[in-house]
Amino acid sequence: MRTLNSYLAEYAESHRSPLNVRLHTICVPLITWSLLGFLHTFELGVGTLRVSHVFALFALGYYAAFRNLRVLLWMSLASIGMLLSFELIPELRVVSIVVFTLAWIGQFYGHKVEGKKPSFFKDLAFLLIGPLWVLQKLKLI
């Protein structure tokens, strides 16, 4: 596995335009929330366990592999906050699909302005790096 810094540096290469940076700072968290929200609408049939819980644990396992306590702490807090928020949203599946779609439109528009393809076209791991890049932009990691 590559280092966190190498992932973040490569991600930053295709996110330099001020508009693209602003769009990603807004849209990446919305995509993460909406994906988890959509997955939260599916139960696994084991108590109250949902697909969103399994996905969040998988992602946290990936983040733990970077051996960076701040990354793991912030992503754990974000995951818990998102999972708790789903109980407040009526029609969560519909809301998640709409937010997901609009946020991806924002992302792709940002890349059109940037003139570079999204990083995940090269490596799907960048789908999990995007939230860390936002934390870095917010100076939290």
C-alpha cells in the first residue's frame, strides 16, 4: 500500500483550480454521506446491522492501515455523525440518490474546468482518498 502523503500529493495534482477545489470540498463529503445513506436503507437481517455499517467498517479499516491516528479519529467521527444523521432524514433512499447525483455533477463539472480526469479513473482507491484530501484542505490532518 502506498503512503498517505503519496496518495494526497497525486490527488492534489488534478485538483488545483480554485473552483474545482471548492466544488470538491463541498461535493466529496456530500457523496460520502449520500453513499452511506443509500447503503443504510438496506438491512442485513442480523439484528439492526445495515450495509452502511459494514461499508463504514471496511473504510475505517482502510484508513487504519495508514497508521495515522488523526486520520482514523476524524474519519471515525465523520462516520458516526453520518450514520446517526440518517435517522433524521425522511425518505433517506430518495434523498441520498438526489444528493449523490447532484454532487457527482458538481465533481465532474469541476474536473471539466480543471481539464483533468478524476483520480479514481486511474485508481479506485482515490474514492477513499477524496475525504482525506478534504480533511487536509480543512487542516484537520
